[in-house]
Amino acid sequence: MNRQQELENTSIGRLLLKYSIPAIIGMLVNALYNVVDRGFIGNIPDVGNAAMAGVVITMPIVTIILGFSMLIGIGTTAYISIKLGEHQREEAEKALGNGFIIATFMALILMVLGLIFAPHLLKLFGGNEETIPYGAQYINIFLVGTLFNVLGFCFTSIMRADGSPKMSSVCMVIGCVLNIILDYVFVFVIQMGIEGAALATIISQAVTAIIGLWHFTKGKSGLKLRKHYFKCDLSVIKNIVAIGMAPATMQMAISLVQVVMNNVLNRTGGQVAVAAMGVISAVTMLVLMPIFGINQGAQPIIGYNYGAKNYRRAKETSILSMIAATIILTIGCIIIEIMPGFFVRIFDGTGEIAPVAVPGIRIYVLTLPILAVSIMGSNYFQAIGKAKVATVLSLLRQVLVLIPVIYIASSIGGLTGAWCAQPISDMICTVIVGFVLIKEFRSYKENSHEVLFKSQTSE
């Protein structure tokens, strides 16, 4: 059975397992880059607390780079999935070539701009005299590897669209394992400190990018990087950017929220609160990454079937994804609520962060079980190419609702209010996204009887 027949006829549950498990592994591995760095940095003798806060103030820059990676990587992946669903392989390869060129060009621009403006940005992002030097040490090295960072993300994302989800996971696992080994060697053996953690990251990402490049040139990929598709096609680029705009905007929004949150935390709780946020975000990241993995695994299934006008299977994929995500998020929430101190201590070598981070994380994760609707809902519209709707829904949770809530809640409740902002925003956004998604699904019942009947009889 070829890939097209598989996406059209195999049960949705089996397809989700095949595509999501490698993606979940990949997203967890991707998260471990930051989590492992923070774990080692938080345990550097004598400077762990300040160094952790220093890394936290660099996160908006890292997030901006990830946002541009998602703009091209996820946009190209979704566009390729749709074109393969329409049986237009040449258009899919054209998208691959164009995606590679604009990702390379964009990465080099981000590196140059980042190196120029990083010192000024770190102060704007909530740094002070004690934390900015540590942040500068980390981000200046990290920025040198921007090209590897962007291409690595793009290649591993596109691998899932070309039917190679296992290769995507293997590629990222290799990079992550190497990162862990190099982190230990550079930070503690060679004693390079925070700079060693950044160097370990970019070397690992370089390996991932090189493996990805090999896969699409000499490897077994069904899609190939071909020189004659390196000439930019504005119509293809427009579609890639339009589809990728939602997740990219989401990441840019996250960067803005990080800036706002860092400054609010610095004002209400000082450097320790900023460091505590680094711990909290690292722990919650480990719970959320499997959900983003399910999202990425579901995306080619939804995109292909929507492109083939098999709307029932696209809808079924979305609903089943939400159920699986809700189960994972609920389990994660329960575990964190039961033993928050255990997770905090992993990143807190000095013991100074725990008194702030433990009560903070208990509040912060309260609404994890309901996040599947808002996260999966915006992803569904992204996968079917409705970029404007996906962008607006993505912005809700991280900008339009969250930022005002941060200011209001922190002005009323101080540091505790700041921790409450995310759960409040999550509850509001889940209701809104759920309503829009239900309306979309109901439109299929009204307009697609003939298509639905055809898909049911074919199975």
C-alpha cells in the first residue's frame, strides 16, 4: 500500500499512532535541548540561580528564531501534504526547494540581526546587571548556529510529510543525545559554564541539519531537493508563508508574552521569580511537547484528506487527536500537582528557586487538561490551509487574552496573580476555539453529503 492509499484507507487510529509517535518522540527530543541546557546551567556551582535567570531572558530571542523556523518548516510541510493529497508531486518538490532557499536566507538574516541587537534586547527582555552577562554569554554563541537551528527544524518537519516520520525522530534523537553528552563535557568537564551549554546545542543542531540535508539529497526520501526548484516561485512562497503564519505568529506571540512575563516577574518577585519561570516553563514544556507531536502527526493526515475532499476523515483525525491529547495532559497535570518539588529540584542546584517555583507551578498547570481543544483546534485550521482563522485562534491564547490578563492579575494579586494569568487565559480561549471548531465541523454536514457518502462506501 503506497502512502496515498494509506492516508485514504487506513484507520485513523492506526495512522495517528504511526505518524504521531515518531513526532511525539521528536518534539520531546526538541524540548530536551532547552530543558537539558537549563538543567545543567541551574546546577553550575555558585552561579546557578543567576545563570538560570540569564538563560530565561534569552528565551524571547530563541522563541523568535523558532517562530521563523515554524513559518517555513510547518508551512512547507502542510503545503506539501496538501499537494501530495492532490497528487501533484512536482508541486510538492517545488515547495521543498523553495522552502530550503528561503529558510537559509532567513536564518542568515536572523543571525546577523541577533548578534547586532542582542545586548540591547536582553535588557528589554527583563535582564538586570547580574543576569545580562550570563544571557549574553549564552545567546551570542547560540546565534552563530541559527542556520543549523532553522534548517534542522525544517528538515525534520518536512520528513513527516514525505512519509518518513521514523527518520525524523531518529534525526532528532541523535541530535538530542549528542547535546546531553556535550552539555556534560563542556559545562562540567571542560568547565566552559553557560557558554559550553550553548556550544553543545549548536553542534547538536548542526548534526541534525546535516542528516536532514542528506535525507533529501542522497537518502530514501520520496521528495528530493532539486536545483531547478531553488529558483523562488512567489506563488509557492506565498502559500507556504500563508499556511505557516499561524504557528509562526504563535511563537512570536509567545516571545512577546515572555518579555511581558519576565518584566512583571522581575517587578513582583525579582531575579528568583524570573529563574522560577525558567523552571516552570521547562517542566510544562515536557508535558506539552507530546501534544505538539500529536499535532504534527495529525497534520499530514488532516491535510491530505481535506485536499482529497474526504472531510469525514479529516474531522475524525482532529477529534481523536484531542482525546489522546486530553488524556496525556490530564496525567501530566496530576503528576506535577502531586510532586512539584521533585521536578523543581532537577533545575535548582542552589535551593533558592524552590520556595517560589513550587507554588507557582501548581497554579500554572491547573488548566492543562483543557488545552487540547485550543491547541488542536487552531492546528486543524492550519492543516486545512485556512491560515487567517488559524492565526487568529493561535493569537488568542498567547496575546489577545493572556497579555491583558497578566497585567490585570499581577496588579491585583502580585506574584500569585502573575502565575494565575495563564490558567485564566486558557479557560477563556478553550471556549472560543471550541465554538469555532464545532461551527466548521457542522458546515461539512451541510455541504458534503455526497463526499461523505463516497468516503464511507469506499471503506
